[in-house]
Amino acid sequence: MLSRDQISSLVALALAAYPQMQEREAGPIAAIWRQTLADLSYEQLEAALSLHLATSRFFPTVAELREAAARLSGAAPALTHDEAWQLVRRAAGNSAYGAAAEFAALPPQVQRAVGSPVALRELGLLDAGELGNERARFRLAWEARAARERELALLPPSLRQRLEAAADRRRLDAPRREARRG
């Protein structure tokens, strides 16, 4: 957790680096940073601010600081859609009698993109000519999901948890909504 003094010193550094901001009141900026960047360590935020100062002509937004911190964290790069598709194709080829085991062996993000062991088995049963369409659908779904996950990763953990809880509630309520329609 960042202390008030740590936040204040970083805000002061940022204000000093941007002449157009030097007349601004530091208090409200520090309050926003303290509220929205509290999950970052002082070292992470200092490094993110340093990166921003070196690469941008404009005062940093919270989003820019979070993006810089994520970039500097050195997180493992995500699979590309081609790498994920190769995993799916290999698993689908072995899924005639062991779809559940093949599905369970896939990385979680690939499992979410495929959906279920049944979907994996169905992919394995397709003719080679039909795979091009499935690959294109998979790519679109993969890229949309990857973009959403990148955006979620930038959010503060408390906000991310609230959003995920709301999405879980929607998923749980979906069968009830469908039953009322039917």
C-alpha cells in the first residue's frame, strides 16, 4: 500500500516534469492516484512514472501509469491465436475418445475459447475443408477475448473483482431468463 508521502512525492515529480501542470493543485491528483493505484507498489509506480516521463509529452493519466506498470512487470506474453489454434487442433485430433482429458490439458485461456470438451470433440470430427471457417471463427473469438483480458488486467484488483462478480451473476441468471422466455 502506498503511503501519502510516497504518492505526494510521485505527484510532485510528475508536476515538476510538465511545465503546463506546475500551477495545478497536487492534492486532488494525489487523492485520485492513491485511490486508483493503491494496488501497485511504490517501486512499480515509480518505474511506470519514469517510463512515462521519458516517453510522453503529456501529464500521465491513471490509465497510462497502469499500462506502463503492466508493461514493466514482465508478465509472460500471451499465446497468439495461431499458437492457441495449434493446441486446439492437436487436442481435437486426439479427442474422439478422450475429449474431456484433452480439454483439461489445454491452458485455461484456450479452454475458455473452445468452450467445452464437446466442442473440442466436434472440431475433431470436422472435415479438413470445414476447418478454415472454424479457424477464422476461433481467431475472431480469441482476439476479442485477449483484448478483453488485457483491459481487465489493467484494472485495479478491487474493480476487476466487482466486474467479474457481476459477470458471474449474469451467467448464473441466464438460464432463469431463458426459462422465462420459453
